[in-house]
Amino acid sequence: MADQADDAVPVDSPNDQAISPASPGGAPTVIIQSAPPSRQSRLFSRTGWILFLLCLISYALQRRATEDYFDTSGGLEEHFHSLSPQGRKKIAILEIEGVIGSGQAARRQIERIRNDENVVAVVLRVNSPGGTVTGSDYIYHHLLKLKQETSLPMVVSMGAIAASGGYYVSMAVGSDSDSIYAEPTTTTGSIGVIIPHYDLSGLLAEMNIKDDSIVSHQRKQMLSMTRPISDEHREILQDHVNDAFQRFKQIVMAGRPALQNDEHQLLAVGTDINIATGEIFTASRALEYGLVDKIGFIEDAIERALELARQQDQSLDPDNVRAVWFEEPRSLLDFNPLIQANNPLGSIQALLELSVPRRYYLTTTLPALITGADSQPAR
């Protein structure tokens, strides 16, 4: 043992080499001990990794910004609804939910469907009391454009309510037979136009409050709530309403086979029923008057859409088709009601909306407080 200890040879070198005692075979073992990295090399290494991560984050943000710029669908998320979960082909459920504002939410769904080559048919799911004239017409226009450019079959499924502007957008299916389904409890119709207005002049007089606004012309305050509407201004506003009403009737006549090109039939059904008075109808009455084609649920509308798709493409395998719906991505603000409630700018905007001379295809007589954003589909 002493002889083996004497065989160990210490070595001073840059790599701190050392020779261990000889092995049983007689050959010495060399152990190389690397010197620990210097402080300067560790600093360079960490700096390099930080720069690499910053470049990676910058690249990801730029890529995301570019994708968002060209993504007209707003990053919609697709979800399975029914039929075959493994199906490659799709029936797209396009939802019109809540009061119609700008129509942009529907437009994003339309663009998503247009860019998906696997979509073979569309079910327009309408659960809306209507909304702005412009927003309703905007959705109707882009639905028609989608049909013309893609030739996709389209079927309407009406939910709890599909009235006024909700009925207006439903006319995009055209005059195809058995294309509008209403649930047994659906409320529909309300073919008409409204400009909400409230006269608070009596209340203000009791409180000794006067409207002392400076305007360029008296007509600038035609819809002011601080004064009654004069006969002259009422006639102007009535012409404004009649123009939108005439377009509504033309859209209905173009979309309903029973009413096509026959305004008299639209205005008078039977002896005492006038469809275009803004009256609402039950599903059974709407079926009787030709406003809808079938009483059924969304599953029935999906089956009809699949049937129409197979008529266009007889090789389409029904077991290879799934029905899907789309959801808009949520932001952090959507999950914080306190931020939404304590928004002074939103309150001011709502007050200003009360005096905006805006026409509505809307089933209500309450003030229409629409800020331009459509409701998120409820799930």
C-alpha cells in the first residue's frame, strides 16, 4: 500500500491534471479537473441567453401582429356541435345573437367560413330582436355575397326570437324551399322601422330646466328629448323611416316564395292581417303566413343543410361531416365586470346614443343604447 501511494505524481498544469495512484495493472490513472468558468464568461453566457429570448419574443410578437392584420376572422375558435365528431367536412353554424350593432361579429364568422374549403353548407342561427338598420343590412349584404361566391347551401334556424332585423338577415337564404326553420316557441316578424324618441319637455319645465343649445339650424335638434317634435320635423323623420321600411319590404319579398314580387300579399293576408305593421307572430302563425317554412329545431336545420349539400355533391359521405360553431376569443376585460361597470366613458356614450337620430329594425320601444359592438353568442 505504501508503494502505491509513492507512485502518485502531482502535476501542475493549466487544466489541473493529477495522476492517481497506479491501478492494479500497474498503469497510473490521469484525472483532469477543469477550472470553473470565470465570472466574465458566465456574464457573457447569460447575456447571450437573454438576447436570444428577447429576439424570440420579438419574433413571436411580430408574427402574431402580422397574422392578426391579415386575419379577418378575428381569431375565431371552432367548436364541435353535432353529427360526426371525426368528420372532415363541415356544416358551419353562423350565429346572429343579441341586438345587432355594427355587424362586425357576423362578418368575422362569414370570412372564417369563406376561407374554409371544408365547409359544405351553412346554418344561419338567428336569436335576435334586431338592431340598427345599417348593421342588419350589412350582415344581409355579406351573407348574400357569401352565397354568390361560394354557392354554399344556407338554412336558417330561428331561436327564441328572430324579429325585425333578425328576420331581415334571415332573408339572405333567398327563395330556396324549406330553408327557414322556426322553433315551436319562436317569436318572429316585427317587419317595421322605428326611430326611438322621448319627450321630456314637461318634466324639464317642472324642474325649471331649459335646453339652451346653440345649433346651426332648428332641424339639428329634430330628435331632441327636451322639446316636442314639430309637424314639419315629424314629416321629415317619417320620410326617413319610410325609406328604410320600403327596403325592408323589398328584402322580404325577395326572400319569401309566398310573398315574392307581390307587395299586396305582404301588406294584407286574409281579411284582417297585415304582415308589415311591425306585429310579432308565433311560429305557427308565421308558418301560416309564409314567413317561415318549417317548425323545427337547429338539429332539423342541420339535417336539411346536409341534405342540400349532398344534392350538390352526391359523393359527400354524411358520416364524414360535422357541424361546428365559432366563438370569439375573450380578453381579460370580459372576465372583469368591475372594469366594465366603472367605465365613465361608456356611460357618457350611452347618454349620447339616446339623442342620435338612428333608425332601427328592432322589436322594442325602449331607448336603443347600441355602441356599435355586437353581442357575444351565449353558450
